[in-house]
Amino acid sequence: MEITRCEAIPLASAVEGVEMTLGGGDREVGVQPVLVRVHTDGEHVGVGETLTYDASGAEGEAVARMAEALGSDLVGRDPRDPTAAWEAMYVDVKRSNAWKAMSALDEALWDIAGKAAGEPLYRLLGGEAGAVGAYATFPRRQSTDDLVASGAWLAETFESMKITVGADPAADRERVAAVAEGLPEGFGLSIDANTSYTVSEALRVGRTGERVGLEWFEEPIPHTDVEGQAELNRRLDVPIAAYQSHAPHYPAVDHLRANALEVYQPSAYLCGGVTGTRRVATLADAFGKRLVPHAFGPLVNYAATLHVASASPACDLIEFAVYDDSVDDPGEYVASPYVAGDPVRVVDGRVSPPDEPGVGVSLDSREVERLRLD
């Protein structure tokens, strides 16, 4: 079997943009997927995906073109050997920073490998290591009272929820304490500052987090400040979480040596796809750290991430974004109407990878055409 063509399709977001505090300022971000199809001379077509945040679609179109350029060098290769393809792509990507393009292509290659073997991807990765719980990321800006009400609704499906902070440390401390106090007993809470605080600000917010028993404190400071993260991890009882902004797995070595994080959150759409995320999982497991993948975004990438999570003994929890608070079932994945059927759903706080061969998702071609931007 040989690769004959790599096709990339930028898509419009199927859900409304969300407002987040990023690096100290408010910004509206989109959920703009880029689909990749890897065609072969056989019966199998592989599907992978990455995510862009640019609501205009310009970044999505640029990533799509990068994926096709990178994919042109894969033509003639056996798609059932994604590790060798990853290493070949890495030679170029480490200089061009085309991590998102590479990640989508890698996912598509693993999809083909699974389809060719007639097995779901998690079996190729070693089999299920245990049940994976789901926590809800709720990216909607709401008042404290409304967040408490939303938490009661989410607690019927999930084991915990995450809210964003980062605008103002004093206000955030009051908000976190009030939300934590108002949530149902036994329902966990974590916070995500999206790299917005200084170390001293993060310490103050973290002290509040200690008092209310936060599950973790995510990206409290700039992700490149390994020493600062290590200081927070040493001085706070709240576990420090990050890694969603890193690519590929090599920076994890510096974080692990410094004991900078307790929770590692690789983004498969950025970290090098299945291959890169799996390598972060292996490193985290070797150091006794927890893997909780960052899985904010569209469903093809989510399914690929879920296979890695399911096969890793370091992982017992994965993110699940709840974009719409008007749905009857918050465990339904609404971000990707171009995926046929309902391959992923949270039930009783747990989520399982699809059992179909490969990544386990099929595309609705009409919806893909309706949403495509190019």
C-alpha cells in the first residue's frame, strides 16, 4: 500500500466562538477545524484533524496549505508505518514549525494503520489501560451564580468541571471560592488561567485553590517559564497542569527534570498527533505524573486523542468541551456535525474510544462541503 495524495480542508466553526483571557488580555477564539485526508492506492483513506482559533479562517487555510505541502513528501510511502513518516516529517517541521499540519497528517496515518489491521487505534497502541473519566470544560463567560447553576447541570454527566480565570487575581480568588462552595458535593473544580498570571499572582490564586480543594491549576503562568512552574508546583498543594502549548514531546523532558508539572496536557492537534501525544504519555508515566490530554476542539482529533488516553496507564481523565448550554445532553459532542453518527458520548462520567477500525469516525461529505472555507 502506498500514499498517493494528501488533501487538507479548512472548515468553518460549527459552534460559536468563545471569549477567553489569553496572556493577560481578552480575546474571542474560534473552533476552526482543518481536516486532512490521506489517500492510498488501496481501499483505505485516512482522516486526521487539527484545530485553529482564528475565527476569520485565514489560519485554517494557511495550515491546510502547509499540510498539503508537507504531505506531498509522503507520497509513495507505506501509510502503515506512521512512526517512520513522523520522523521524516520532523526533519522539516522542526525548522518550519508546521506542527499543526504534521499532527493532522500523523493522525490520518494512524487511522489507515488501524483500518488496514481491522482494529481500533487503541488496540494498536497497546489496548485499553483503564476507564477514562471525562471532565467538562465550560468556556462560556457567565456570572458566578450562573456558573454554579451550570455546574449542577454538568454534574449529572461529568465528574468535574473547569472554568477560566486570568483577568484579575483578586476577583478571580473571590469567584473561584464562590463557585467551589456552590457546586454539588463531590463534583470537582479546576481552573485555567491560559498563561495570564505572574508567579506571585498565581501563588495568591493558588492559595485560594488550596483552601477549596481544586483538582488542578492549569497554565497559571507563561508556558515557557519552566522554573516558575516548578516553583508553583513546589509551593502549592494544588497540582500544576500544563503542556497544551508545547510541541512535540521533547520539552516534556525539561519539565519532568524540573518537576514543574503534576498534570501533563498535550494537545494532539499541535503536539505531533498520535505519535507525539503517545510519547508525552510514556514520559509522564515513567515519572509518575498524570496525563489529562487537552482535547478542546473538533471530533476527529478528539477521537484520536481518546484512543491515546485509553491506552495510557498514566491517564484516567480527559477534557470534554461543552460549547452549548441549551442542549439536553451535555455529553453529546456538538462541535463537528460533519462527523457521521455519534461515535463519542459521555455516559455516567466516562467516555470510551470508538470501536470501529482506525480512529473510528466517518465523515458526512455533504456537511464537509457545506462548512469548507477554500
